[in-house]
Amino acid sequence: MLEDYSQREEEGVPRKEKKRVLIVVKADPEKSHRFAEALRVAAGLSMHPFLSVILVLKDDVLKKLNSGDFSVWMDSEIIESAWAELKENECPILSQIPPKENIDCLIQFDG
């Protein structure tokens, strides 16, 4: 459960650091609905003001997403919408798992 972040700095209570959430997606977007669900979850969490979301995707999948070549994937409409939200929210999207020492939560979507 997340701590209460509603108190303001003006009230003399320092704001706590954002919780860092690492989402690792190993699901294959050509064979599984889980890939679209993973992107949808990541996009939703990336909108939270007290969470810092880092998304990790397979390198070949990341290249296809960046090129916009994903219309043949399962749930491509969900993927397109979530991808746009992730970009708009400036969510870091990587092809390798970063060092885990600064991660508060790990969510993994397997195939």
C-alpha cells in the first residue's frame, strides 16, 4: 500500500520521494494479450504523481514500437493508445533491466 502523500510541503511536512516501479514485459505481442495489458497497466501507473515507472521491453519489440510497425499484433489498438500515453508521460522505456537497488516494486508480464 502506498503511503499518504497528500500533505503539502507548505505545511512543514517534506514530500516523500516517488516510489519506483519496474515493469518487465516478456510477453510476445504476436501471441499473447498480456503484452497489451502490460502496456495499459504501465501507462496507467505512469500517470500517478507519486510513482516513477520504468518499462523494460525486448529490444526487437521496442524497435517495432518506435517505428510504429505494430498493427499486426494482438490488441494493436490498446497498444497504440498505451504507447502514446507512455510517451506523453515521459516514461523511461528500456531494453535491459536497470540495477535493482533503487526499485521499490517489480511487476513482470510473462508470455
